[in-house]
Amino acid sequence: MQYYLAPMEGITGALYRKAYAECFGNIDKYFTPFLSPNQNLSLTHRDRREYEDHLNPARPLVPQILANKPERFLWLLHVLYEDGYREINLNLGCPSKTVTSRGRGSAFLGECYALKAFFETIYEDELLASGKVLLSVKSRVGVDDEDEFPWILELFNAFPLSELIIHARTQKDFYGGTLRYEAYRLACEKAKMPVCYNGDVYTREDALHIQADFPQTKAIMIGRGILRDPGLLAEIRGNQRPGREELLDFHDRLCRYYKEGMSGEQNMLYRMKELWTYWGASFPGEEKMLKRIKKCTRPEEYEGLARELIGSLC
């Protein structure tokens, strides 16, 4: 079984991936948070940082594109190809309103004719038609209901996708509610391409459940589970979990990279506090300390509190 780090905008960016790869190195494939080309066929500086080689030692890395217009997708496809990338991922899974209000991400799944035309157009491009670049898709199982998934899967099967990554929820489910395991089972049974599972893998038991119940699964993508517990993948793989010193090293590298790469300590503080909204789940009974971390305003105060909390681990 392979394991991927899920793309999460603003969180699993280049600097996080760099620190994780250096400290743990147990990810089989990394994905950038989505890159969204604008109408002028350009990217923001922040987006470019996500795939530029010198900032991204965590490999293999797959850039993810968010687009519903073929010309924008193809422009970025060629930019990434010139930069050496040979696999690209299309985001059809993001449920955020800032994305779906423009018909992108998971909302694109509700436009069956437009989505089909999109794939037909991009596969006329020589890079995809020749197989010089492989295209995978990260998708939800529908917009409002999983009953939409059979035709979505039929559409995907009409094109030579390299991999189908399924977050087993609809757009309407957002990140809550019951996982749509039967829709995922359909993908395992009927998809013509390898299938990867994504959604609520927080423990080793969660991963073993997917492996046992859906043996056709080729990979599992984990996002929030790894953010909550950086040692999760070591445990899933049956290896020794990282101890206190390894976690302190990971934390300190993140702080250093955020200071260097985000122009100052205040930006580091903001990003690390955001990370603790997830990582805090690994510290039950430490609510008071976590609240102090959340409220602190001085970077040096933060670093002292965080190191004290991590250092308290047995």
C-alpha cells in the first residue's frame, strides 16, 4: 500500500512538506495545494513557490491544478511540463464556497456536459494524448448525492486517467457526515484506473479498515490525520513512532522554515498556531496549554510554550 500526503491549501505547502520529508520521509507521493491560473494565464508568486524545484525537496511531487476552463488548464500543464513535471492532478474535490461559487472543484462535477467537453479538449493536447504527462483526478462522489457517482465514474472511465483519488463524500457533505463507502466500493469495482482512498483516516485501524474492506485500493491519501498526528504514518506502516526528540526537531524545523520563507516571525506564529488547531488533538488533557498557545502574541513566547508541551510527551 502506498500513502500520499493530501493537498491542503495554506497548510501542506512547500515548507511543511520540506520539514516533514526531512524528519520522517515516509510519504510515497506529495501533492501541492491547488494551483489556479487566472484569466491572464499567470500564477501568483505564492502558487509558483509550491512547485519550484529548489523549494520542494519532498519528492515525488504532483502539482494539482484547479481549473474549469481548458485553456487555463493547458497553459499551466505546459508550464509545469517545461519545469520537469510528468504527472499532474486535477482538483474536482474542493468543496469550499470560494472555489465552488465559480464552478470549479467539486462543483464542476455537477456540470456533466461541460466536464465531458473539458476532458475531450484537454486530451486533444499532445502532452496528454501522447502520455508524456499523466493526469490523475481527485474527486468527490457527487455534488448533492452519491447517486450521481455512477455517471461521474463512467465519464472518468472514458479517458486514460493515471489514477482516481476519491474523497468519499459529496460536495454537500463538506468534511462531515457519514462517509460514502458504497460509492467508493463502486469505484474500486468499476474504475479502469488505479484507485486511491481519501477521507477520515486518523488511526492505524482506519487505514487497516480500508485495506481489508476495499482490497482493490492502491493507495491511501491522508491529510488531517497526519496534521493531527505526525507519527500516524509510522504507526500505520508498523514502524516505531517518532519520539519526543523527533517531534521537537520537526517543530523547530517548521518554525525556522516559516521564519525564513514567510518574511518574519509574526507570519511564522500565525502559521504555527493554525497547525496547532490540528496537532492539538494529539495532546489530550492539555487544553489549558493549547489555549495559551492559541492566545499568545509574541513568537518567543509561542516557541517556549510549544517546546514545553511537546517536551512533556513520554
